[in-house]
Amino acid sequence: MKLSFEYGSGLMDAELPDYTDVFVPGETVPDPPHIPLEKLEEETLRSIRNPMGMEPLSKTAKKGMKVSIIFPDKVKGGFQATSHRKVAIPLIIKELLTAGVEKKDITLICSNGLHRKNTKQEIRSLLGDAVFHDFWFSGQIVNHDSEDWDNLIDLGKDELGDPVIMNKTVYDADIAVLIGHTMGNPYGGYSGGYKHCTTGITHWKSIGSHHNTAVMHGADFTPVSGKSQMRSKFDAIGMYMEKCMGKKFFCCDAVLDTKANQIAVFSGYAAEMQPASWEVADKRTYVPWADKKYDVLVFGMPQEFHYGNGMGTNPILMLQAISANVIRHKRILSDRCVVICSSLCNGYFHEEEFPSYRATYELFQHDYNNVLPDIELYNEYFARNQEYIDKYRYNYCYHPFHAFSMTACGHIAEMNTAAMYIVGAIEPGYARGMGMKTRATFEEALADTMKKYTGDKPNILALPRTFKTAAVHLCMK
């Protein structure tokens, strides 16, 4: 059969055996029905007014109170007019104003964490024109800054011994609202809930306590689940924030489908809201589809996706993306599984957004660094590099520690596959430098795979559009 896979800004064709199985999220197995668009505002408002485990905003909000509304960055959640951010935030603002809160006392914070700060234009695309114009020009919409010690507070260590350093505006607020998405995520099962505050409004040391090899290379991390050590750390840090603040986060999370439509909306105390939202999200995310385990996993990688332009050519992020698919789908992969993936792999690191990545890659090539975990001991040196920090703070760049969190993830692919092939690489040495094999075409890579690893008729699973759709976690029937 002939299939096309993402490659650069276009597609690369592949001729695969006719017995190849194909899975596309939302199509091969339809998503659960989403809330009808004409009822979306009504259902979201119903959730906001009936929060789980805490009083509604109409009873807790009062004149003179300071409110922080924390919303996710552009990495997830959609940009359409009916996106969860654009529906939920105006409704929450109206509830607050009706209860007596003054507009001047509301701050909207983009929870970019160690991701690059979102630009003015990106913030506008996330929030919509009305909210943007109401709050931007008065300085009431800001990005979180993980290095701004004038607006961070060190809360010490939580019950698991992890450092908790958080945004001080959120800490000082009388009400802290988290607008999140319950989306399948290779890091701890789902986004939203306590994952949102733990990764979005903290310092790199807090994030480094769970985005590291000790946690991510544990037996409970792959395949993905909501019961891993990482998830426990998310919850512990989030609950410790609440304990120190003396208030609960008011969460408003939407369970999203493949096209970022809201399947359901849950509001309230994260400890009670998370399990309820996961129960609904499980029906879309964990898909019991496979009746056999696969020896070969085939997909393509565009140049721009998820973390931004260059993710599909930056060799560290290429390997991280392969690992993400392994983490999601490990339940249906054989122990000898081989990954075949198209990537332009042209040496484009996009250093304007990812300034520390080339140096991190070069570090891996030298001085007895045989596997990616070997470079972890340098993470604090990179994380404290003032040039990289200034670029994160003032030049819309990823924080230097981000590269090390991605290398921790990247090694998971090597741990769980027999081989990884990159096809179509313009500068194949970058892929080989991350432990991947290179071939010119899918057909050549598959022929080499059958000769060396799987035999003549391996079970093959193709995942076209895997990085341009909201992924699921495939399971055995």
C-alpha cells in the first residue's frame, strides 16, 4: 500500500506491505461525541457554577480580592473561537465581576513554564480579541517568568522532598484559577489539573525534580499511565502549593477530542476534579484497538509541531518525539520493535528559539558521553548560563534546562526499541549523533529492518499525521 508521511513542510511517500495496519486518531476509532457548539457556553458555565470539592466563585469572590487566571501556552488547546480558553475565561471573568471583584484586580498569566514566552500576537490568538483588548494594554496579561526572582517565592520542599518555587503573583492572589486541558500526555498521563501548575508556573528546579532520568527511566513511566512516580510528584507539588497559599486552586479543565473540541468540562478542587475528568478522558485516550503486537512502527515528522518550528529537525527534539510515540504505544509494541520515521534532519536547530540545544547536542558527542543520561550531570551548569537565561526572559526562547528534560525523554526510545531509522535526512550525521540509523527511503529502511531485526513479515503499524493530530495511547483489545 502507498502511504504519505509528514516530512519537512510536506509529505514523503512510502510503499509498505499491504498487510500494514494504519491508525489515525479520531478516524480509525471515532472520538466520543463532543459538546454541541451551541451548548458549549451553557455547559461550561454549568461546570463553573457547580465546582467539585469547593464553593463556586460567586460565593468566594468579593470586592477588593486579587485574582490570578492561569492559562496554558500555545503548545496545546487549540486556537478556534470555541476553544476552551476562549469560552471559559470570559465566563469566569463575568462571574468574578458580578461577585464584586474589580477588573483592575484580575491578572491573566500564561503558564509557559520553561517553554518560550508567548508573543503579543500569540497571546491574542489564545485569548481572543475581547479579553486581549480588555487586559493587555493595562499590563494585566503576562507570561510566567521562571527566572524572575522578584516574582517567585521559594516554599521549601514538599512531602516528597522536592523543591517548590512558584509564581508570587499566584501565591499572593486571593483566588487562583487554572484553565487547563485534560489531554493524553506522555508525561504522567494527562495535562491539566496539578500538572498545569506544577510545570507551568514554577522554577526549573521544581520542574527538574520530575523531568529527569531517575523519574522518566523508571519502570512505571513507560507505557504512560496516571499512576507513575511523575504523576505523584505533580500532585504532591500542587497540593503543597495549596497548603502554603492557604487556598485551593479553582480548576476549570476541558476534556478535548482530536480537534480540540470539548467532550466535557470539569471544575473545582483538582484532587477531586482530576479523577472525574480522567474517567471521561480515558474513553478517548486509552484505545483498546490492537489484536497483536507490532514489530515496526512507521510515522513521519514535520519540521514544525508541538514545541515549535524546528522540532522535527532539531536532533534532540527528534529523538524526544520518537520517544513520545514509544511511551504512548508501548503496550502494543514488541520487545524487538523498530521505529522508521521520516525527518528533514537538515541541521536546523532553530537557535533563535532553542539557543541551548546545539551546545547540548555537541556536549553529548564528546568526553565519554556514551548514552544520553551521561550528560545529566551538566544540567545545572547549562540551567545557570546567564546568556541562555536572558534569552529565555527577554528574547522568546526556551529555557536552557528544557534541553535536558528532553534528553531524559529521548533516551526512552533507545531503551525500548531494537533500532530507530531516520529516512530522508539531508544532514544524516545529526540523526546518527543521537543513536539513530539513516536510510534514504522508507523502503530501504524496512528492507534493512527485516534483514537484521524482524524477519520477512513483521507486524507493521503506520501512524500518518501522528504529530499533527492529538494523539491517543493505543492498547491491546
